[in-house]
Amino acid sequence: MIFASTPKPKPKSYSPSRPPLAGLHLAMSADSAQIVLRHIALRKTTLEVDSLTIIESDSVLVFGEAAYVQVQITGGKVRTIVINFHPLSGEKYINTRNTLNSYLERFFGRGVITQNESVTYRRWENEDGTMEVSYTDKYMRVFVRLGKR
């Protein structure tokens, strides 16, 4: 007797669920930021030091790319948002960098670009100096800050 064997299915690649980042913005109240982070992140860590509260999320989607989000709260308002994109290699890194560049240029224009050896820094600031966005392509980290101190 000859038995026909069925082919084994290919294993699925693991991809944790990462809900999109939505509703989080500068100058929103601390309570609202807590609620938004509760909806977009499965887990979050809160650290309170003097007048600063730092909330860090687990993996979420920002501009369609996987990242960690840190929200810094002072005076009961969101003051700084830090987005750390996951470390990527090869083509994934280039695609993330290009996606991030296109989104930031669409929202903020070309900005000021400086280079230090292999690292490219980009910076945007509004006219009255109350909001700043900076981006470093080496570490795939974006800082959005309201106000200067």
C-alpha cells in the first residue's frame, strides 16, 4: 500500500498586534494622554519624578511602522512626545527612514538638515519657537516638543 502524504503548511511569521497611534497630541491633559495610551498600547509603564511624569508604551504603530512611544508630562499637560522606531536592518531600515522622511516633510516642510559623519539630523521649528520636531536617522528617534526650556 502507498499512502499519499499531505504537504506541511508553512509556519506563519510572528507579528505582535500593534494598534495605530491616534489621538495623542501636545498640550493635551495628563488624564487624556493616559486614556489614549490605554487604548493604543497593550502595556504601559508610568514613572513619576518630582514635577515630571513619563509614560512609556509597548509596541505601537506610528506612520505604519512599529515603534515605542514615550510621553513626558509636566504641569498636567503633555510637553514632549518621543517616538523610538524599532531597530531594523537592511531594506526595512531604508523603508522606515523613507516613510518617516516623507511624512515629516509633508507635515512640516523640508526643515534644517545637518550631517555629522554618517548621522543625518533634521529639525523643524515653528516661527514663534514654541514647537520643535527633531529627527535622527541613525537611531530612528523622533522628538516632538512643545515649548523650550
